[in-house]
Amino acid sequence: MKPFEFKWSCYNIPLKAQQKQGYDVIMASSLIGYLTPTKIDDTQRESIELLSSNQFWDECQKSIEDSINCFVNEGLAENFAVPIYGEDMVGPWVKKTDLDTLNGYIKPIIKEGLEVTGFDNLTAYLYGDEMANMRGFFPVGLPYCAGYACGYHMIKHYLKKTGKTIIEATLTPTEEILREIEDFWDE
């Protein structure tokens, strides 16, 4: 869970509870409907096998190394959760972003920043100005977690256009996904 500590800290949720049966990421996950360790059984076998695949993790590692991949990765992650938890469980940053705002405001700013490198530059594009300001980075004019919302809709567009499953998309190289969704930026 350590690699996800920053995300959980945004919600003020500790990785480990201070006392037995205390509030931590496992309890928080169960409260918001995510799959907890006690609910893992044979019905999740396909997902568990996928997560144990070296190819899956190699693709994840490669995608972390490039900033444009962050949008693809976050979109894959959010879309990966949909068949497991349901469309109604997508993150609030996705639910609160209407398509007019996405297409008319967010996507043009993100499109201009697709080539940025370094977390100091990427933060505002992925997490929004609020988080960039908190970290002392430069804002770019984006609302909270706009990059997550954009990534979600980008991958949703890819899945609809190609007919691939989210598992197939997760194993697809980012470059291939980006080639396929060039029209996403012009919607």
C-alpha cells in the first residue's frame, strides 16, 4: 500500500490504524464499497490472475515512466474498477465533471500539456491547481483531479471505439491506445 500513500493521504486516511480495528485504508475501502481482503473469493479469480501476471505489472511500470501515460493509467484504473464495483462507484472527480466542462475547458488545457515531464509539472494537469499549489508547483487552470476525469473518459472512448475489454486495454501499449484515440481531443 505504500506506493498509494499519497492518494490515501489526500483523503486523510492512514495506511495503518493507530489502534486495533481502527480507521485505515482497509476499513475505508470497505466503507466505500471497494473489495476488501475478507471478500476475496473464487468470483475474483480472473482479476487476481491478471494482477499476478508479470506482463501486467511490466506494462504498469513502463506506463509510470512517461507523463502522458499517467492520464492513460488513471483512466485504465478507473475503468478497470467499473466492472468490479459498478459505474456508480467511479470517483467523484469523474462524476462531478460534466461533458461540456470536459470537452470545452479541461481537454484543451490537458492537450497542451501532454508533453510535460516531471511530477512537478505534471501535478497540476493530473491533480488540478489545488494540489499543485499545495505542493508549491505551478497551476495551469484546472479543477481538482481534472486529469483523472480526462483519463477516465479517454479510456472509455477507447473501449467504445475498439470494442476491447478493460483487461485487453490494460495490456495494450500506451502508444497504441493514443494512436487509436487521436479523435478524442476533438470531441
